[in-house]
Amino acid sequence: MRLGILISGRGSNFEAIANSISRGKLDAEIAIVIANKPGAGGLVIARERGIPAKVIPSRGLDREQYDKLLIDELRAHDVELVCLAGFMRLLSANFVKAFPDRVLNIHPSLLPAFPGLDGQKQALDYGVKIAGCTVHFVDEFLDSGPIVLQAAVPVLDDDTVESLSARILAQEHATYSSAIQLIAENRLVIEGRKVRILPENPSA
Ligand code: GAR
């Protein structure tokens, strides 16, 4: 399964996906990494690992114009699954239609709690005792599509945004690859808001 990974920054989720592939835990290949910011740290990771990467700057373009550029680039690389990995832009309905049920996102909260920016800080400020991450299909709304997998972590009394974010990030790295592997194995059925996970095929 050919992946297109969209990033805006550090790229640690992208790197974790690349690691899962190289360890043989994920049956996929990264066809292209696209960053909307020239300074995205993930671009350095891609270069070091010899993974094709490209910057398509979003500055100055409206959503439809920008998403058209993304769609063309992803199609040019025969991408079958688009993975948003710290990609801090909302995608248009046309983008979502171009890859039906084939766009995933990872978010650092237990959705529907704390969508948007700084999910970990929102959780800490709210005083929840359990936080976590969510991998979900993407629709044209913010952090709102059907949920594939979630992982929970405790919030400790002395947590800072940094310590909680690090605990969540470790779960993000494991959970994202697991969700992608479920799609590679064709084991997800979307029924409205619900995503059913089919059992493993023992003969596969
Ligand atoms: C991750 O924590 C990801 O869940 C979050 O941005 C970070 C990117 O880190 N995404 C969102 O908040 C999306 N709403 P990374 O660049 O190291 O993967």
C-alpha cells in the first residue's frame, strides 16, 4: 500500500511509520512526504532516509487551490492512503472526495474531547485524569471523522504539557502504525460514525 504522508513540523509520527515499515511490522511503502512548510523538521528525516519528499508551500493560496496541488502530487505518486502526521491544515471537501475513506489523521487527545490546537494542554487545563490519542478517518471538519483506534495514558498530578505530550506521543507512534496496518489488511469497515475492525485472517 502506497502512503502519502503530509506534515507541517517535526515529523516524529512520519518517522515512526517509516520505522514500522523497515522493521517489517507495516506492509506499506512511503511514496511521498509532503510538507506545507519549508522548515518542517520531517523533511530532514526524509532526506536522511532516502524517502521522496517535497515542499508545497501553502502560504498565499486558498484552500481549494492548495488542495488541488496536493491531490495532483499525491496522484502523481500513485498514493493509496493519505496519512496526516502533524499536518496543521484543514482539508477541503474536494480533497476528502479525491481519496474516499483513504485519509487518516492522528490527534493527541481522546476525541471528541479537545479537538484543534494543543490537545495535550487543553486536557491538562481541563483537569482530566486520562488523556491519549486518536487515529481517525478525515472528513472536511476539524478532527471529526470516524475513529479507528484510540490509546489512553494517565495524567499525573505533576505533569507538565511537555511530560504529558511525551507520554501521549509514545502511544501515537505505536497506534498510527497499527491503524495503517489494519487498512493494509483490509480489516476496517466504516458504518456511519463507527469503524468495525474485522478479525485477523489466520491464513493471511
Ligand atoms: C502530534 O502530536 C500530532 O498528534 C499532532 O501534532 C503532533 C505532530 O508531531 N497533531 C495535531 O495536533 C493535529 N490536530 P510530529 O510532527 O512529531 O509527528
